[in-house]
Amino acid sequence: MGSDTAAATRKSPSEMGICDSVDEQMLMRLTALPLGMDKNEWLATHTLSLFENVNALCGTMTELCTPVSCPIMSYPGVPKAHWVDERRKHHPYSAMQYIDCVMSLCETSSKDEQLFPTKYGSVFAGNFESHCRRIIRLLWHCCGHLYSKHWEQLAALNLRAQCSLVLAHMHIIAKMYALLDSKELSALSHTLQLVRPVIVTQPCGAQGIYSTGTGQSGAASRCSRVPSSKSGSWGGHPTPAVLACKPYAQTC
């Protein structure tokens, strides 16, 4: 995007969908390490969830993000990015090729028992956390590209809210586990401020956001509401995994 003015505009509560209704406090509760849970197990869960969601979002752009429309890979803060392979060789790939490489790396990693063990009693590899840092950094590059080059197309598909929620989830996990360096975290934070509705970045119960006329702040009343088991295409309460639903679903 060439201007911040094209960023998401403020929405009233009635215009918000499920993804917009998940505010910062709810995300913090959903990502906080549960009592007794292994830290690496929790990090693995969120890393793979983010991969699945970013993969679904990028999949909606396969016919729009081409070597012709996006001959170079770019994202906020980086006008031209090169893919760096395992031998540290730099490749000036198109955005489509770069994203394909990211998804292939994540898919291969997810099936590696040394990195993401699935058998009882198995332990995580010593380089597990550093590998997660690489995955999250690359997933940010992909999401950042969707924002900087395909934001209007995401709007046409009604997927801006989903992309914004993925960025918010990624931001919290990156801060919680120190997965991004200061420069990339700053770029992600700035992008998040542009795409998330102002109201969902406020704490639940914050006063003065808007009035419902009932003595309870709008943010508080909205945050106290959760979908019934039959609401939405995913059929449950809002969690970061909400984006695992079909990418073209219009109920989120």
C-alpha cells in the first residue's frame, strides 16, 4: 500500500464480525501459558496454528500474487527481500516464489519429529526455539506482503479481519517468546496499529470508547459476549484458531 490512509477504518460494534471482536485482552488470555503446560509444547501449538492460518490466507491470493504483479518480495520496512536458502545463498525470487518457499519450509518442519515431536515421551530438539523464530519471521514476511500489496484484494474477499487477527496473534506470540528482532517487531507493531479496529486494541471494560446507554461500556459488553455453539462457520467460542475455518467463509 502506498498510504496509511488506506488502512482499516474505525468500525462500530454492529459492523464487527467474530475476528474483529477478539480484543487484546482476550488474545492475551488465549495465548498465556497454561499451568502445567510445557513451554515448548505451547510454542509449537501456536507456531503451527499461525502457519496454517497464514497458509490459508496466502492461498486466497494464488491467482492475484503472480511473478508479473509482484516480481519482487516486499513487506513493511523491506522494499526488496531475497530468499536465503540452507546454504545461505540469496535468491531474488518473486513474492509468489518466496511465499511458496516459506510454506514448503513450514510444511516440512511440521512433519519433522525432531522439531515437532508427536510421540509421548519425545523431547524437543535443542534448536527448536531458534527454528520457531525463523518460521515466525518468515510468516510475518508473508502476512506483511499481503498487507502492503494485496490489502484491497483482501477487502474484496472480506478477509481483512482474518488477516488482522492473524497479525495480532503473531504479534503477541512474537513478544511473549522474543521471536522477532526489534526492527521486525516494530514493523509488525506498526502494521497492526493500522489494520486492527481501534476498539479491539482497548482493554475490555475501557471507559469512553463508546456508550451503549446501559451504564456498561460498549467494549465491556461486547467482550462479555461469545458466540453460541451454533454460531459462525467454526461453531465455537473465538480463539486464535478461528482462522482454521475456510478462507472464504463470510461469517468471521
